[in-house]
Amino acid sequence: MIDPVDLASRLIACPSVTPADAGALGVIADALGVLGFTVHRFAAGGPPDGPVENLFAWRGAGGPHFAFAGHSDVVPAGEGWATDPFAPVIHGDILHGRGAVDMKGAVAAFVAAAARVPDHAGTLSLIVTGDEEGPATHGTLALMAWMAANGHRPDMILVGEPTSAARMGDTIKIGRRGSVNMWIEVPGTQGHVAYPHLADNPATRLLRILDTLTRWRLDEGNAWFQPSNLEVTDIAIGNPATNVIPAAARARLNIRFNDEQRGADLVERVRAVVAEHAPRATVDAKISGEAFLTRPGPLSELVSAAIRRATGLTPELSTSGGTSDARFLSRLCPVVEFGLINATMHKLDEAVAIPDLHLLTTIYEDVIRSALGS
């Protein structure tokens, strides 16, 4: 048997801020090796976003193939913690440390759950990356490529992101909105403010662009998704002089979009608006991921049933919140996300209730038995 609190504590003690591993995957690999898993580890990519350490582990063979996906990396701790963020501390029934809920606690709970189900049909696997909180270029995508090349394709995937809101088990994520960032640069002609006819003010052009874009109503949302939204996240001119028309103006925006939109289409729509007001302007874009939806079905019902048996709650099926690596994994098979209460994720003094860690382990155990038998 594996104690999820002890394992979570040992993971927290690894300062695995993206893309550093700091020994976290070694802790996971050692625990899984004792449980009879075959463990494959490899590094992908290089500076500045890597190298990234990744792990794929499996036990059993054939179908059905049920996989758990998670990440061992964490966001920077920041200043102002009451205790060392990478020295796990238990106060009463609360475990403190960076990654306690996002998501070293869930990884520990699933490994502990796997220890409780030593015999099962089919294949049980874990997909763990050290690059979820960062650029996500050398993590899950690299794992998926390795899995495809080596004949590993899950039938269902559970991602251990902290989805619970107020109580353990109140929310399952069955989809996520897509995300695209864009950088707009409008060149102009510098000049004296008293002689505007001799200059071309890029700030004026940029204001027209942003006014048009922020008036967009992209869609009305649908049964599973809220409306898509565009937000301006930065405006920069950097002009220290009060009497000079600047030579360039820049802005950055983000669009969170539902499954009625596609990232590439949104980029082209923005480029058309920019070209209308500033023909010489440029638009660079990075699509972090497309929207995805796993419609209610066998996987969501399997996880919901396990939650009901353990808590008495019927979880809400939601697509709210940010993005996760489920946006990539959804290309393989049905994917849902379920994990700890997310109130302290990415915050100072991140913490998890120890009873919640044990409860999550029980739910994950039930999920494994329901998916694969025992």
C-alpha cells in the first residue's frame, strides 16, 4: 500500500518549477516500479523551454486501456509564503506546499489508488509530463508521439486537474475552451505633434483596431460552453516625449473560444480588421489549443458514479476555467478531468486537506475498478 499523503509530501519536496524536474519523476517512477508498472522516461526539447522530463508507465496488456494523465511541474512559488513552499508541512489536517493541489496531490492519489488494485483486466497507464504549466511544447505532445510510435493508445483518459470548486466531487470538466494569443504591431511615421500631416500616428490606428475588436460578439455560447471572449492584455508605445508622434504602437490580446470557433479562423478575422485600419501592420499569433468537448457518456458517467458512491454528490459537468493538457489528449479518445478542490492552486500557501487526499484516492480506486475490473 502507498500513503498518498507521504507520496504527495515527497513530490512537493521536489522544486520542479517548469521545466525543472528536480527529482519529481524519479519519485513517481520508483513508486510505480514497486507496483509492477513498466516505466519509460525520456527528455524532450532543449533551451529555452526544455529539456522537459516525461514519463509513461503501464501495467497489464490489451484492452480496455484506461489512462491517468497529470503533471509533476509547478508554477513558481512567489514571495510571501508562511513556510518554505518546497518543504511540505502538515498543520492539523492540512498539507501545505507548492503543488499540493495542482497537481502533485492528484498524482499521488492515483498512484496510491493503483496500489489498491494490483490485479485488473486490460491496461492501466500513467501519462505524466514536466511541462504542463509552461509552454507545453515538449511535454504531453512529445508523450503522445512516443505513445503512437510504440503502440500505446488509451480508450479513456482521466486528467487529475483540480476541478472541484467548493466540495470534493462537485465538478468534473468534460471540455475546455480554446485559447489564442495575438501580438499586433502597427508601424507609423514619427513626427512632431504640431505637424501631424508630416507624420502617421500608429496609436490612432491601433485605437481604431482595438475599438473594432472589443466590440465583437463572437457567439452566444451554447449548451456546454459560455460565449467566446476577446480581451486586450497589453498596450505598449513606450514614448517618453510629450511632443513626438511615436513610430510604432503595439498591443496583445487573448481570445478564449468555444467549440463554435477555430483558432486559425479567429487569427484571420483579426488580421482582416488590422489590415483595414493599418495596412502595414503585422499580427503574430500562437494558438495554445483548440476547444474540445467530451459529450456526456460512458467515461463521465463512470467517474460521476464513483464520486456519488464516495460522497453522495452528483457532480456538475463543466467546461469552465482555463486550459489544460486535455486539449491535446482529447485527440486520442474521450477525456474528462477530475481532482482536488482548486481554491488555492497557484496561490501563496497552496494547501490540500488530508481527508480530501484520502477521499480522492478512494474515488480513483473506484474509477480503476469500474474501468478495468479487479
